[in-house]
Amino acid sequence: MSALRRARRQAWLIPATIFCAPLAAALWFGISDSIDLTAWRQLLADTQLPAALRLSLQTGIASTLIAALLAVAIVTQAHGSPRWHRLTASVGGMLALPHVALAIGLALLLMPSGAIARAIAMFTGWMSPPDIATIQDPNGIALVLALVLKETPFLVWNAAAQLQREGQGDEIEKQLRIAATMGYSRRSGWMRIVWPQLLPRLALPLLAVWAYGVTVVDMALVLGPTHPPTLAVLAWRWLLDADEAMNRQGAAAALMLSLCVAIGACLAVAVRKLGRPALMSRWTRGDRPASPSHPWPWHAFMRAAYLAIVAMLLFISVAGVWTFPAWWPARWSAQAWLTALASAGTWSTTLGLALASATTGLVLAVAWLETTPASWDARAAPFVFAPMLVPGVLLVGGLYELALRTGSDGSLAGIWLAHSVYAAPYVLVALAPAYRGFDPRIELTARALGKPRPVMLWRVKWPMLRAPIAAAFAVGFAVSVAQYLSTQFVGAGRHASLTTEALTLASGGQRSLSATFALLQAALPALMFLAAHAVARPRSKA
Amino acid sequence: MPAHDSTRRQLITTAAALPFAAFAPDAWCSNDWPAIERAARGQTVYFNAWAGSERINAYLQWAGVEVDKRFGVKLSHVKISDTAEVVKRVRAEKQAGRVAQGSVDTVWINGENFLAMKRDGLLYGPFGEALPSYANVDTQGKPTTRIDFSVPVEGMEAPWGMAQLTFFADGKRVPQPPKSVAELVEFSRRNPGRFTYPKPPDFHGTTFLKQVLLETSSYRTHFYSPVVTEQFDRHTAALWKTLDALHPTLWREGKQFANSAAAQRQMMADGELLIAITFNPNEAANEIAARRLPESVVSWQHTAGTIGNTHFLAIPFNARSKEGAQVLINFLLSPLAQARKADIAFWGDPTVLAVDRLPAADKVLFSQSAMPGVVAKSAPALPEPHASWVDAIEREWTRRYGQ
């Protein structure tokens, strides 16, 4: 019996090893490239470095702060109101829109010859687009805007996942009611009671947002500054250069970005520790500020922006020639959709890989959560966040080398492994709050009634957690669908997915094609999020 | 790889006996082509080629059907967005000790990617000049088929298509296209904020700089030998003087540049810019045919000539199907395949062959009716300056305008 118990106690090693072994090997291969004195010297001597690094940090900090504030505002306004369920559904839809798709759509709205400029031209009579940098502006404002649009729904969605924990929503409403009886406005209740509890639990998603903001490449290529670009874009270019010395300089730059992310995270923790006493005294000083009577409808803005972006993508996908300042294209073309249809074979590859890697991620995440106490999540954090923090190209280089050494390059199995390494952490981050928050009394009751553990899991716990499980699966699915570099390198380019097809065609700069594939790329995850949302609906009480 | 070894030995013992041997003293001629064709039968060739154009992809699909039918070689187009990906992949394979059974059989390549692969021993060959179809390549009229960005090709890749710096614009908005750098500067002065060029080191941007360099210098010989540092300032003074005059009149006052030639084309199509740059003289015609540009778009080259170069096909050192790759490349160099490639209805990529030397039956394949958007009057192709100039000019450009 004790041997069995010991085996049970060691069971966590299985998911941990399955996830960490390939990741550690890949990280080792990837990072060993960046530890090269000459490369660092070359990097530090590069005249573009100071400005590029400043831009990366600036866009990362601005987008993280703004997205966090907006998420707080949106959740505060909507939770507990009848809008809440609809809002969480629309947020899922927003998450499904891939980063690049959002960037392209936003560029079409904002650019000097874009929809907004054409609307203004109707009044000003411009015959040519204004010579103003409304996208790729030197300060990265367009990039920050795109990041905020993309990351706010992610944070709202994570907050919703926290609130979805069994009973959590009711508990919060109860606390707010008590605060209300003491004369606090609803907004004060949120700010002084709910958020101080909720925000620390959003530390991991916030870290992911921060890391993404600093290391983002794909969105920065479309919307970010160019002269110089952000350091992440420079690192990406160097890493993909044909010259090996350049590759090492790129690896060094990538490592520098990872260090910045880590330092930023440590600073944030320190600020929170130091600032807590001051905040505590403010929360408890007893004043009763009123809620603003007309709060900004942030969520409505956001939904309008997403609708405009998707509409823009649809429009551009069939627009051939669209000369300024005309509203209507001079030539229409269905060519892009015909091309997309012709590559329908890639659909099954994409779907198969996404289902397989999301399943793998889910199995690993559940296995980890079932076999470890909650306090262990902190220990796992460095590994969980490595795939998010280490710039993509660096980790892909490592995964690829691993695939080469194991002879799995060019095979679907190799790509599945690579996608799983990326998908698993996101699944875990999405699932952990709800899973960890599962009321242990329910588990104990079931066990006390003589149900063996597998039956308890299968009949009680997992059905009760089906909403967060389905949502986490959808997240893993979306991560796999969006993979480009790992699919291309580990698969030796032999297995085309929707995303690789989209990006290789986009390299020809054909906008209608990029728009078409961006829409298709959004469609699969959107369907998955819809399915997850359907699963999450409370069962009928019949 | 016994087949490979014996072929190689025969290549070395049989001296070149082709008409252009005088210009190609190191050309090998294989008298055992049939053996290569036999070995190729049943092989699958993973052809890693940039896939940013549906028309190119469709052309390769056609080529796949043909080589399967004729030689029993299966073609698999591995679609990539940047050839540097392939260089990285082959290098990683070499470092991992994968000396045979590599993942790439043929790669579409030129310039710095070729230089990197050749220098690092990542290529198989020489094979190019031993291909039977190579006999028709216009090595005299198109010297860039033997020198890729100043790097001697030496048979380590086979020429596939020609490129020449070309400008295009909507004829309705630019009725009098500027046909020289001087006219271009004047044009931009009269239309401020409506011209730019891709930011160097983008390949098209650097080519534009080289074009200005050559066109503003009356004496050009020194550009075809390595840069002499002490003379650099004197030799490039005219270039910087021209750019200093041009930049304040450019899009964003020359403080920003287009990201790529494709981005510039899109901005031209939207009306944000007036002139776009390309390396494919038929690009505008292609885009018109694909309904992405209006039919009023015209293409032109500078009267005194524009920079031209060649793109190639190479075989990595560890390719699995080296014979299949050679059979494929030989087919792609045949008059039939080259004529279809040159046809704007399919791709519109100029041929590397000497069409006037072809037998009459093959020559007919190349005849083509005029289409909207083609270059009305071709200008001579100027060879690329020596490779060392690229780095020197890019560095100086970044120092002057890069911040």
C-alpha cells in the first residue's frame, strides 16, 4: 500500500518530464547559440540597438499597462450584469482572431490610404493619401493600439476564468453586496475588495502579456516602427539571416529581450511589495467615492473595432484595385478565395495537428494539476513560461535541432511534438485557476461516498469543470493553428498548414491573399471557441 | 552514394567540349547523362522555392506533372517565404552530422544566400554546366548567368531566370515616366512625398542605391573590383550628393522608407506613392493580369541601362535525390519550360537561354503578343558592382540616413 502511495506521490514526474525534457533540450540548443562573446560585442556595437531596445520596452510597457487597466474597467462594469455571459462569449471570439489578422485589419483601417483616411477625405477633398505616418509610426503607437486590442480580451477572458471557478462569482457578488450595505459604490467595492484578491491570481496572464508585448514580431512587422524597428524584429531578421555570425547576434539580441522580460517581471513584483502598504491605507481610509455616472463603454468600443477589422479583411479579400480616395474598388477579384480553396488540403493537416497538440496539452495540464499541490505551480512557472518568454525563433531553433537529432524532422510527429510544447503552457495557464479553485469538499464527499478516484474525476470533477476544460482546450487549439516557424522548420516545410500557406503567400505582398488567409486562420479557432462556449452553458435543469 | 561518386569521376575525366568552352574553362560535361536519368526515375525531389506568388506555384505544379510524365521524377514544392530559411536548415543538418538524406533536394537561390551556401560547403557540385540544357544558356549575352552578385558560379548552381531593375506607375498619374536618375530627382521635386525606395539592406533598396551609384558616375571601372577604402568617399561622392538632393522630397521626407518592394507596390496601387520598383520586368503585366493593378499601369527602365542579375537553382550537398534534382533542373532549363516561364500568361520571368541560337521549332515557343504593362523598350542590363561595394554602401547609407 505504501509503495503504491509512494508511486502516486511520484506521479507528477510523468507530466513534468514529458513536457520539460523536450523543452529543456530545445532551450539548451537554442540558448547555447546566444552565449557567444563576439556576438554580444557585435550586438552592443550595433548603432540601432539603443533605439530598438527602447522601442521594444516602450511598446511592451504601454501595451501591458493599458490592456490591464481596460480589462479591469470592462470586468468591473459588466460582471454580475445580464451582459456578462454575452460578453465572455464575444471575448472568446476576439481571442480567436490571430495576431497577424488583427494587425493586417487594423492597418487597413488606419493607414494613410485606409478606410478612416478615406472617410476624412470626403470632407477635406484630399485627392492623395496624407503623407503622415498613421501606421509604422516612429513611436510605435499603432503597434501599442493593436497589442491593447489583442491583449485586453485575453486578460478579460482570464479574469472570467477566475470568476467562473465554482461559486466564485456568487462569492464576489456577496462581498459587493456587503460593501454596498456599508455605503461603498459598486466600483469602490471592486477596486478595494475584489481586484486586490483577483489581480494577484492574474499574475501569470499579465506576465504573458508583458512578455508578448516586448517580444512580438508578427504584429510589429505590419504596424511597428521601421526606422529603426523594435529589437524583437531586428533579432528575428538576424536570426533568419543566411549568415551564421548574424544568426548568433540575433540569438544574443533574443536573449537580451528575454532578460528584459524577466527583469521587468521582477520589478513589477518589487513594486507591488513596496506599494502595498500605501494602497492598503488608501483602500481602508473609509471614504466613499461615487461611481462615475457615465462609464466609458470600453467593451462596446472594442467590439466595434473587432467588427470593423473583420469587415475590412472581408472587403479587402475581394478588392483588386482600391485607389484613393474611392470608397469602392475599381476592380474586384475572387482570385484570393480561389487560391485559398485550391489549398484546401492544408485544412486537414492544420485541424489534425491542432486537435492532437491541444489534447496533448490538456492531458499534460490535467495530469500536472491532479498530481501536484497548488503551491507547486510556482516551481513549474519557469518552464511553463519559457515557451512564452523565450523569443519564438530561438526556441524553434532548439526544437528543430532536437528534431534533427532524433530524426523526427520532416515528420508530422515532430511537428506535433513542437506544437504541444507551445500549446501545453497556454492550456495550463488557462486551466489552472479553475482547476485549483475546485472545492476540495466536493472531492472529499465523493470519496467518502466510496467512489474511487477515477470515478470521482470522471463523474464529478471533470463534468463540473467542463467549461474551463473546454476553454483551455480551445486555447491550445488556437496556439497550434497559429504556429508558423515551428511547423516550417521542424516539418522541413513539407507539411503545409493554413498558417504556413498564409505566410508564404503573404511574402509576395499580395494583400487580398493575406486578408483571405487571415480570415481562414481565424475561422478554425473561432469555431473551437464557440464550441467551448456551448459546452460551458449550464445544463438544463429538466 | 556510389552513383554519385562514379558520376563525379567521369565528370572530371571528360573535358568540356561545348561551343562556349572558351568562356567556361571549368565547365564539366557529363557523357553519362542517361545514367543520371536512370537513377532519377522514381525519386522524389523536394524543391524548396519561394512561394509568394500563386502563378509561380502554378508553374511549378505544371513542371511537376511534366517531369513525372517524362522522367518518372516526383516533384514536391516545399513552399517557403524566405530562402534564408533553407540555408539555415541545410546548415543545421550539416552541424547535426546529416551528410546524406538531407531534407532539401533543390533550392531556388541567388546572391547572399548562394554566397553563404557556397562558402560554407553546403552545396553539391559542380553540376550546372554539365547539364545538357546548359548548352543553350546565353552566357555571353547574359554574363550574370556565370557571376552571381560578383561571386563566380562555377557550376555550383544553374541559371534559371533573368531579372532587371524596372520601375512602374499608373500612366494616368505619371504620363511622362522619368527615364534617368536625374529625371527621377526632378520628378520627386515636382511631386513631393510621392516617391520612395525600399529601405536598404532590403535587396531592392540596395539595388536602387547601386543604380544611382552607377548612373551618376561617368567612370565605372573601379566598381567592378574590390572597394579601396581610401578612395571610397571620392568614388561615391556623386551618389550621396544625389541622395541628399532626393531625400527631402521623398515620402515621409526621407525619414522613413518602404519596408519592401511589395509594400511599395501596394502603396502605389492605393495611390499613396506614384512609382514602384521591381526586379521582374513583367511584374506589372502580371499584376494587371491578376486584376491587382489597373490596366493603365506602365513599366519602364532607365534609358542608359539598369542593374540586372540572374536567379539560380542549386542542390545541397546532402540532398537525397541528387539525380532527380539534376533531371528536374535540366528540364526547367529546356526551351519548353523556359518559354512557358517567360510567357506572361503563366509567369513572365525572362529566359536565361539564347533564344536566337535555338532551332526554329524552339524559337517559336518564345514568340508572344504584347500585353498591357510590359516594358515597351528594354534598356541594356548593367552588371552588379563587385560584392564588396554592397556592404560598404549599405554601411555608409545607414550612417548617413539610417537613424
